[in-house]
Amino acid sequence: MTGRKPLSGPVAVPTGRLVRIAGLGGMTAGIAGNVAAQALGQVRRGSRPDMRSLLMTPDNIRRVADQLARMRGAALKVGQLMSMDAGDVLPPELADIMARLRDQAHFMPPKQLQQVLNRNWKPDWLQSFQSFNVRPIAAASIGQVHRATLKDGRDVAIKVQYPGIARSIDSDVANVAALVRMSGLVPRNFDLNPYVEEARSQLHEETEYEKEGAHLRQFTDLLDGADQFEIPSFYADWSTPEILTMSFLEGLPIETLSDMPSDARNHVAQALIELTLKEVFEFGVTQSDPNFANFRYNPVTGKTILLDFGATRTLDSSSIDGYRRLLRAGLKEDCEGLRDAAVQMKIIEGDSAFDTQILGMIRSVFGAIVSREEFDFADRSLAEQLHREGVALAEAGYVPPQIPMEILYLQRKFGGMFLLATRLKAKLPLRSLLTKFAN
């Protein structure tokens, strides 16, 4: 696959539980030491330390990004999720450092890779291949992908799970959650535990490659006849719980479309937004991870390649109904209906002093959609307005309610598609697209 970011280099994945705990613990201790030293310096100068600003320095964020990238697994995955749109919530210099979590790509040395392959395949497995590139074409949080050619002629992409990653999830998530709590990034009164538990459960599911293979086949069936998309074929004969083998599909990073003509950009963005709406309102199942790396573009066919179905979720009917009610009320600018839907979905509590502001932000989104035939995603004024209002809420002491995890996953998917359409500078008939699914 051409156009990928260069990989950083071979670094063995720490596999022992104690080694991983020590790695994350050492990182936390180092950050705490930095904070203490800087705080003491401020006290000596007669000023009162601002502990959050001392914590969120470029040096400390760089330390976090570098250590999570080396650890991989759940530690890196959680960090990547936190940094999806860091530019909207962090100062530019810190956003640049956190963005390294999306770009850094350490990979297993060949010896460690061979150990995983030997454990999962028959001892003479290499005799079945015409070629096998030991340098991966992609590396992420849970595993890395290699290109190879079987002697039967199949051009394949082989996703190999990092050793020990599944066993490390519980301790990794607990350690990263402790770091988040220490950072002050969440309100003091906010109960993080349900979200930590859901992250742990979701990450365990993403390590089950056999289940991901089933999701791959499921989406192949759901999108049968949809000529805008390509999905890799699943090869069960070379797949195991730790290895997922698929057909290799040639494509470019989806972001490269931003330099192409508007027709191509609009076509791809509209197809992906329509697919997202179909997943929610027709299929009842969604690939909930909108990471840009999960979408690639084939300039020869003009199709979008869909990758990575490890985060696929079957949706509860109440969540689907809640979003349909919200969509219907928003498009009709029905304030009372919008409030009822938001209460049903637990986006607002119904009796909070902050409900009016939250509903106002939701109305702003729908107002921007219904007021024009085409929505210009390149216009950042709405996003900037919502960011300002969100910051004002936080400064006023707003503590979000315990929103159901499924609603949060869908918000993340919708938000990810909005970010992608923004990156592609798309201009789409968003009102008419949404209206088709509102009833």
C-alpha cells in the first residue's frame, strides 16, 4: 500500500506484566518528579503553582507519547483515542506531540515476529509463501500488518497481534486511567470507572481476531452490491486467534484526497457519511472506530477501501430510536422534541442548570445544517463556536452526566466522520442526507 507514513523502527513489545507495569509506573513517577520540581521552583519565586499547567507541559506530554508508543497495546490505544482531535482541546504545541501517537509506529523485531508466527502456524509455514516481507506495511496499537504472497497466488495482508497484548489489557487500562485522573483532564466529581471498564472490555474484543474475521464477512454481505467500497476478503485458512489474514488491497491514505478535485472529495465524503447512517439506522451494526487509517482510497477504481473491523458493535434498538428522535426533532427545529430525545439518551439530565446550554449547542448544529442546501465542512466557524462554548461550560464547573457507552461510541463515530469530511473540505447536501434517515 503506497503513501503510508514511514515506520519508526523495530522495538520489541514488552510482554511481561511486571515489565509493563514498571514501564507505565516509571513514566508516571518521572512526570510526578518533573511536576514537583517545577512546583517547588514556583513556590520559591513566591507564586502559587498551577498543578494542571505544570503537568500538561510539552516535556511531560512528550514523555507520555513516547512511552505509550513503545508499550503499544491498550496503553497506546487509549492514548490514540484521547488524541483523535487533540487540536480542539489542547494548545498547538501539545496537540502536535499527542499527534505523534497516531503517527509513531514502532514494530516488532523479526525474531519476535517469527516467534508469534511459529506459535500460530505449522513449523514449515514459510514453504507455503512465495514471499513474506518481515518489515510491516503498518503498525498500530494491537498488532502490525505484513504483506506477503502465497504460493497459490494470493496477495495477502497479514495482521499479527503483538505477543502478550491481550494479557496486558487490564493492567494497562488501569494505569492509563490513573494517569488521566492525575492529569485533571476530567472533572473531579466525574465517575470515570464505567468508561474504564468499557474500554477494557472493548479492547479485549479487539484482540479476538476470529471475531474480527466474522465482522469482516458480515460487512462484506451487508455491502454486497455497493460499488463505492472495497473490503478485503477474509482467509480463514491462514487466520488464528492471533493472526488475521486478508486479501491485500492497494490504496492511498484517505487524507490524500484533500488535494484532489472537489468532485472526488465530495463523492467519498458523502459515501462514508451515508454508510455511517446506514450502519446505525438500517444495519443496526457499526464499525465504531473512525480512525482515518481505517479508510483508504483506490485512485484507479475511485472506491474507498474499508479496513479494520475489530471495533464493530451491534447496536441496541433504544440507542437507534434515540438518535432517530434527536435527528427528527433537530431537522424540524422542534425544541421540545429535541429536549425529550436528549433526556432519553441521557445527554442531558432534564433538571440540570447546564441543560439549556447543552441544548443550545445541539440546536446550533442543526441550525447550521438546516439553514443551507449544502453544508461546507471547510468552514470551521461552527466547530470553533462549539469549542468556545464547551470551554465555558468546563470553566463553569459542568460535570457531564453518565452517558450510555453506546451513545458515546456513536458520538465518536459521527464526530470522526465530521472530522474526515472537514479534512477533505467537502461540501455536501447534509440536510437531505439526514432527512432520508430521520423517519
